[in-house]
Amino acid sequence: MTDAFLSLNGVTVAYHGDITILNQVNVQAQRGQVTGIIGPNGAGKSTVLKTMFGFLPLRAGSIVLNGRDISREHANTRAGAGVAFVPQNRSLFGELSVQDNLELGCWPFRRDKKLVRERIDAVYQRFPILADKRKDPVSSMSGGQQRFVEFGRALLIKPSVILLDEPTAMLAPKISKEIYGLIRGFADDGMTVVLVDQNVRRCAEVSDYLYILELGRNKAEGGRDAFAEGAGLREMVATWMDYKID
């Protein structure tokens, strides 16, 4: 793939200096598309997202955002450049209200009160349930509603890139279906979406292109058509992960 909006190029990452987690990993994410990353537990999927966001330093390789090398930039700088990250584990302040959590997401432009109001109002328009619960502590909300708060907070910076780590983990099927629709909508709005997911079937459905990792290395990759009935990647994943893609 060429002309990626966000790319990892030969990236190697280690924890504690000598425990290599990613080994020469390559990922190319296109503007306006969903790039899925799948693989078994321990493959390094979440580490890819943390590396993209700047939580982990590189031992080798580079990260390029819209033609600019951001390999040495910190996470706050990448966020300022339009990269948003929604982690798998809840990242909200439970005792604070929905409104308070969203206002914290406006911290980079907190002095512009008009812009803060406009951005938060746009979130409420996109997620009406949050407007109804704006004064409620987020700890009183369901898991799906809390995920909407996290999505809304990520959208406050008007991201060009949104990194999603297991966004439907432990959520009811009805809410999961709604979230996959939102993810597709992010790409349709022009965002570059990178999705890590254990639900192989749904990830293959929503993604335009997929990467398969194994033990911190690229195992295979292909477009959505490569996962169609009878396609090689579909059968390989089914056998390799002992997972039937129905």
C-alpha cells in the first residue's frame, strides 16, 4: 500500500529494554479507511496502538503521519496533531459527570470558551444519550454509554486519526453493532481509523484492509475481499486462530 496517512515502518519496540514486543512491524493506514489489526492474545496488537500514540519509544523503525516523521514526538504532541486514542480499559473519571469528562477533553483549547461549547455541543448532537445524562457521574452509566463518552471525548480534538483498542469488549451485541456502525462512520467522515479487535468476523466486515500479527511480527495482510468466502486469508485465519469466521 502506498501514500499512507499514518504508517509504522519496520518498527521494533521493547519493554524494560530487552523484552521485544514488536519486531520490524509494518502497518499502513489510509485516510478515510478502517485499518484492522487482528491476531491472538500476545501478538502485540495493543502495543501497535500505544506505539502509534507515543506511549512507547521505538528501538528501530519510524512512524510517519501525513508525510511527517513523528517517531520522537510525545503523546501530547501527537494528540495536538490530531491523533486520538480510545484504549480498551476505561479511561474516564468515574465520579465526574459526563460534562466534566468532556470539558477535560477540551484541555488543549480550554481558554477558548466558545470553541469548548461548540465542540461539546457537537458531541451531544452525535450522542443524544449523553446530552440527557450530561450531569450524571459516568460511573452510574452502562458500559456502552461510557464508551460513547470516550468516543465523544476523542472527537473533541477533531482527529484526523482515531486509534481504537477493543472498543466492543464486554459490551452487549446490540451496543456492539451500534459501535461498529460508528467506526465505519468515522472513516466515512474522512478519519484514518486503526482498529484492534478480537472479533475477527466483525473486524473483517468493517475494515477496508487488515493486518494479522503473530508474536509481534507481521503474519499476513489483505483487503476485505481476502476474507470473503473461500479466500485464502479467511481460511488461514480460521485454521491459525482456531476460529470459524461465519
